[in-house]
Amino acid sequence: MTSINPVTRQIADIHISSSQPTNPRPLGHTKQPSQTNVTKLLTKYAAPNPHAAKPPSRVPSPTKPLASRSKPVDPQPAPSSSKPVLEIGKYDGGLELENEERGTVVEGAAARALALDSSMIQVNPTPKWTLHSFEIGRPLGKGRFGRVYMVRTKPPHTPYILALKTLYKSEIVQEGVEKQLRREIEIQQNLRHPNILRLYGYFHDSKRVFLMLEFAGKGELYKQLSKHGSFSERRSSRYIDQMADALSYLHSKHIIHRDIKPENLLIGINGELKIGDFGWSVHAPGNRRKTLCGTLDYLPPEMVENKAHGAHVDLWALGVLMYEFLIGNPPFEDRRGAKNTYLRIARVELHFPAHVSAEPRDLITKLLQYEPEKRLSLTKVLVHPWIIRYRPKDA
């Protein structure tokens, strides 16, 4: 296949889980059971985090870019035979059953555009993967274009745990998002940050594209927020700290996320936050875009007013996210309809419940500024007293 084109514009909304509600959500989070717990989730058996505090000695140095290696390596050394194997759960046969009834074989230019195979890329190609390379476990969720399963690689590959996401080619073509999918892959495969979900590789068959994603062992952050209603100041501060660091990393690479919200965030096996969806992300060195995208409750004034926007949209979304963590609802959500929500955003009608203390109020207010340039920079977010107060001493 030809190499994936450079990233130039927005990516269609491709979700990892179908549990996301239609926006705008009704006031208050619906209580949901949290994801089934995986007993003794051990970092050793999941695909690695290159920035982990104590990486195994055989994991390649996180300071050396993967693209600079002379040959591909498996993401994780084999677990010691003295350790128990992490269970991946029971497979329900869904991939085969669904494939019989869903999707059709695409041909021509569309087929060539979706012949996605990370073993064929020019820089740091991966080993050759097929569906037979994996032991399939329990389903993790459904997405717009297919399912996600917990899987373990089979010999001769080194055994490790992944989330395998399936996308049906004919449905992608029907929605006209072939190029957007390629751009999403182009963005995510090159990202290396502890709070960004890794894309390890990808391959395809006659009807589907498969994405090999890092397994976020503690599931969807939205389910946790739904379960608890809101988060404590400590938990919220630590999540915002991680988000600000991840967004700073993205912006340094001229990537604007444009769809920060709880539904697009996952929790890793060590409790760390992971940005897990890049469906609306864009590589924009010029830093100015005009496409309206993202989720209504998180749109900044410049978007609802159809103005050009840049990386400052992520700063606004960070403020909305922080508010939702602490209060349980987005700050501008209006149950009377989308038009009222638009008006509240454009006017920055920001109100705080009495229980919100002064420091988080200050940070949220400085992020939710009408003028994009007046929003607090990520550098200053990371040294804000409320962030420093709850940051672990060994961070």
C-alpha cells in the first residue's frame, strides 16, 4: 500500500464505544455500572506505557523515538512463566457472526484507500498481522463502525494484551470518511505520551480494518463519572494535570484535539487518564481552522459563532471538562434546547455552585474566556496552585 498522506484536516467521529449518549445530554449523569473489573491488572501483561515510572529493563528506552529504530520490536517482553497470565475473558463469537451479516467487500479506489497495513509503511514498519495472530477475549464495546475486543497475541509474537477495534470498510465508504480514517491513524500512530492511548499497528481483510490499540484496563472515564456523579477535587485536579500535559504535548506537534469530553477518555491500568479518540483531531501547523466539529456542550464561542479557530479550543474544552468533573454537568448545558446552549456559550454564562472552592473557580474562569488569546496557557495551568496542591510528590 502507499504510505498514509500527511494530516491536513479534521477526522470523522469514530468512537471506541457505543455507550456514548446523544448530545446534548440531559442534565445530570445517568448512573451506570462500571466496567467489569479485571482481577489484578498487571502492567507487565499489557502493552507498555513508554513513560511508566519503572519500565521493565528490556523495554526500549522511552527517550528514543520508535521511528529511529532500525528494526521493529514487539511492544512488550513476554511475561515470566512464574507469573499468572492475565485473563482476557470469554469470546462470544461476535466477530464471525457479525461479519456474516454486516458489511460488503469494497472495490476500486475505496479498496485501495482502505488497504491499511502498518507492516507496509516506510518508517518503522510493524510485523505482519492478521486476525489469526490473536486469541480473542471478551468484548469491550461497540463503535459506530464495528466492535472492540480484548485480545492476546499468539506465538510466534510475544504475548501481550491489546484492544482490537474493528471497522467495516463499506460503512466507512458509505459515510465518506476513508480519508479521515487514514488521517486519524496517521495522527495516533505517531503519538508517544503516557496519557494518550497508543496505536500499535493496523491491518485489514476483505471487509474490515483492524486497529491494535493499547488496552486501558480500568475502562471508560465517563462510566466512572456516571457512577459517582462528580469527582473529588483531588481526583479532578490530577486528571486535569494529566490532560494539560497531554494537550501540551499535542500542541507541540501542531495537533489540535477538538473533541475533549469524558466520553473520549479512558483510564489505564494504573489509574492514569488516557485520551482515547482522535476522530476530530487535526494537524494544523497554520493553527487556524473553520470546520465546526466536536460536541455541543464543549464548543467554544469562536466555533458557535462560525469563526476561525486554533489550539485555544482545547483550552476552553479543558475548562469545561474540569467543571464537569467537579459539578457533574457541563457549565453551559441547557435542557430547553441546543439554541439556548449556544447562547449561553456565546455569552459565557458561567455559574458555580456554592460548594466549589476558590482555587478551582479561578482556574475554570481563566480557561473559559470568550477571547481565545486570554485563556490561560497550558504552561500556566500546570503550575496553577490548585494543580500543584494535589500533584503527587513523586510526579
